[in-house]
Amino acid sequence: MHDINFIRENPIQFDNAMKQRGENPLSKKILEIDLKKRNTQTLLQNLLAERNELSKKIGEFKSKNKDCTDDLKRVEKIKLEINTLKELENLKNDELKSILSRLPNIPHETTPIGISENDNQLYREWGQKPQFDFKPKQHFQIGEDINMMNFEIAAKLSGSRFVVLKNKLSKLERAISNFMLDKHTTENGYSEFSLPYLVKDDALYGTGQLPKFSEDLFTAGENHWLIPTAEVPLTNLVRESNLNINSLPMRVTSYTPCFRSEAGAAGKDTRGMLRQHQFTKVELVSIVEPEQSNQELERMLESAESILKDLNLHYRVMTLCTGDMGFAAQKTYDIEVWLPGENNYREISSCSNCGDFQSRRMNTKYKKSDKNLFVHTLNGSGLAVGRTLIAIIENYQTSDGNIIIPEVLRKYFNNETTLL
RNA sequence: GGAGAGAUGGCUGAGCGGUUGAAAGCACCGGUCUUGAAAACCGGCAACGGGGCAACUCGUUCGUGAGUUCGAAUCUCACUCUCUCCGCCA
């Protein structure tokens, strides 16, 4: 949610920011509604003040048995006006909120300006593409060859974009998530949470998925939605609260399934388990003071990268451009892992600084030198487990159709070195 | 699923139609005392919004939303959540 004061004071800057994100300039319209709202409010409040005064007077008079029919008549008339103005004020409030809640965050000054993913910038790379003396296969070929990855059965159960894993591959997925959680909780300073996978509208509004992106979500019953990412319950842990400054920075993590309708992705990545309706992910969330959020984003990125480094998977980090960033973000780094079977880099993590965009929606503040200020929130994948599984399968495949178990995962496999 | 109780400031908790934005305690901040600290004592301490250069002033807020009333934390209705007991159950 945007700060209306910022728009009042910097309408041109605001419009430029929205333009960079592919939105129309709306500051003029917003400020018009805002002005109407405030004028209405002033009139309304004057009447309320008068009513309060008269009521007090009437109370006194009645207790003394004095006549006050004139005041009663006046107050009755005021009440009608109050009702009219209240309705108008509510209307303007709703209009304003409806516009503001659907506009994306203002990009950070270091976010490159651009239209599509083609304008994203390389931030850094790590490692090297592995060399194969055979043609590396794609993950689903390998998974199906070893009979541990089954899309047909999944389709019978649930339709397209689902997968069934079994035996060692299923165990590998579990090992990956354990490894990530262990690393983040012991070395990277995050506290682990077990969370609800069903949430209410309010939580999704808080992180920005609602009201604009309901098509991307699955519903569950009348009042619940399936979480599209643990960012939602993790970040909303601090909703509607006034945090003690001593509890900041707050770093939390959780391993959860994620559910996405992939409404806009029809026909995209249909083969394999790259883009599923359901996948698991270890999420990182930080709640910090505003001055710290930029460096916290770097720290979060490094936490995510540390997993890939330990797994010895080659990757590159991209700084997303204004046109490619998510709704709530002011700056985002994507980590793209190298997939030799696909001969391509693929997003495996996305780390974003949301500034105070989400904390305004959630009403999360902290007190600093007697002032209540909005916190900054950050979230990042650390990492997407399904895609990490894909990366391991493709990068660690052998010519005879086996998969080498990455060293850091062997402790979860009784020190075995290969999957088969 | 059945029966009952409740939701008040950062926390505990009083108030149940008219200076109650709300007693008291805790926490917190400032002061006195002390070599320093603690204790004790004194003082301060809600949020959000409108108007104003400002001092300041006005409004809203006692789970949420409607209603009754000149006036609602207090009365009515609906909803949400929490707790206790019974039943069922991983």
C-alpha cells in the first residue's frame, strides 16, 4: 500500500515510478479523490464536534430539568447531514483504497529500468557449467528412466502439472529440504516455523497477492486460500503488531508446500516438474528497520546462494528490471541455476526487498525514539526444493543413468554416494 | 456437533447510558536520592486521521460490522476469534 502523503508531495515521481512498472499515471485522479475525501472529512468533523457539544449541553440541561427542545431540533437536523457526509466519506475512502491497493511498489533507485526479463541485469555468477562426455538428459527423462518420477499417475490423481516421486527420489527431495533448513537455522541465523497452509484474505492482502491476483491462487472452502508461498504466513506473523526494536532484525524460515494455479502460464513448461500446481519450498523472511533493508537483501541473497554453493551448482544472479519485478517488491534478485539437460538457466530463488509496502498493508510497526514507524519486510526462496531436485538430477547425472548424491546430502543417505 | 463464558491501552485489569481516552497495577521514559546500581519517592507515558506556519485544535478508535439514543466501552442484532465442559477424532 502506498503512502498517500508521498503521493501528495511527489506526484510526478510517483507517476514516473508507476510508468516504469507498466502502469498508467494515476496521481491526478488519486489526489482528486483524496482532496474530496479530506474536504468531506473536514465538514463531517465540524458537524460531529457540534453534535458532541450539543449532546453534552442536553445532558446537563436534562439533569437540571431545563428546556432544550431547540437543541434537540438542531441535533436532529445535524444527524441527517452527518449521515450523508459519512456515506460520501466512505465512498471516497473505498475508491482511494481500491486504486492504491492495486498499484505495485515503487522501484528502488538501484533497480534497473526495463520492460521485460530481457532487461534484467547480470549481478554476479558463481561456479562453472559442468562438462559432460555424453549428452546430458533432462530431469524428467532421467526420473522416468529410473522409474521414480511419474507424471501419468499424477495426472490420474490430480490432472496436469502434478508429479509423483517415489523411493530414492522422494527421499532426495526430503534430504534437500532438511539440508536447507539445517543450514539456515544453524549457520544463517533464521528461526524455523511450522505454519498453516490455509490462510484468510487478510493475510494475502497483507503480502500483496490480494486483491489483484486472486486468479493465481487456489481456494479452499468458503474462507480460505492455499498459500502460494510461505512468504504469506511467515511475513504475516508480524501483522497488526508493534514490534519491540530489540526483536529486529527478525529472520524466520519455513518449509512448506506452495500451491499456484499458474493461470497465465498455459502451455508454458508443460513437460517435467519445473512448473507445478504444487511444489515445496524453503522460504526466508526478514523483518528489519528501514535503514537496514538494503544490506539485509544482500545478506538474504547470500543465504540463498550458500545452499547452491554447498551443493556445488553453477548459478547466476540477476537483478530484475522494473518491468519484471513482482507486485510488492522494490528490488529483486533472481538466482538462476544452470540446468545442463535443458541447456538453460532457470530461476531457483527470488529475493526481494519490499520496503514498507507490505508492512503498511499489514500494519506492522516498531517504536524508535518515541515514534511508531513501519518496518521493512524482505522475502526470498532459500530455495525452491523441486527445482533444486531438478538441478541436482541434471547436474549430477552420470552416463550410465545414475545420479551422484552431492556430498552435503550424503549424511541424509547413510553416506551412500549414488542414488541407485 | 451440544452447553456455557469472554474479547477494554505494550501487558494485567476496573468500568456496564452523560468531563471515561478510559481507574489501578506492571512495563517504559525523565527526575530526586546514591560513588554507581537497586529500592523508595516525584513526574510523564495510546494510536490513527482532519485543520493550522506554529502554539494548538477537532474527529475517530474499548474484537469487527450494523442498529437504538440528543449522547454508547456501556443497550440491541449479526459476524469473527478465544476459553471451559460434554461428544467425536488424527
